[in-house]
Amino acid sequence: GPSSVLRKWFSHDPGKWSAFRQRYFRELDARPETWTRIVSAARRGRVTLVYSSHDTHHNNAVALQEYIQRRLRPSHETS
């Protein structure tokens, strides 16, 4: 998940959604060990992302899903 600092800053404010995604994606880019297993698992089958927010459209699992889907595209092949 996102860092505590980022989660607290976002505070589930839909007005910050775009900026939250950008910041979260930068955090993920800096720590590939946090998402490479998820990409590998997604290549083999379905992956379930769990979240605890009441907002089903603006939460870290939705952002992570987008990030992972981008990594599954052929132009983002990782070793």
C-alpha cells in the first residue's frame, strides 16, 4: 500500500485522487519489490486486491490495479 504519509495526505479526498495516483505510482516505481510478485501472479491468473475504504472508486486498490494493468502491457515487460 501507499506510505503512511501519502495515505494521511490523501485522506480519501476524491479531489486529491489524480495527485494521489501520481504520487503512489512514484512510490511504486521506486520500490518494484512491492509489486513485481503481483504482476507475476496476474500473468498466471486472477489476482484479488483488498482494501478497507468505503469509497469503491478512490482507494489504493483501484490505483494499484491501474498500475499493475499498465505493467502487464507488453511495453512494460520486467525481468
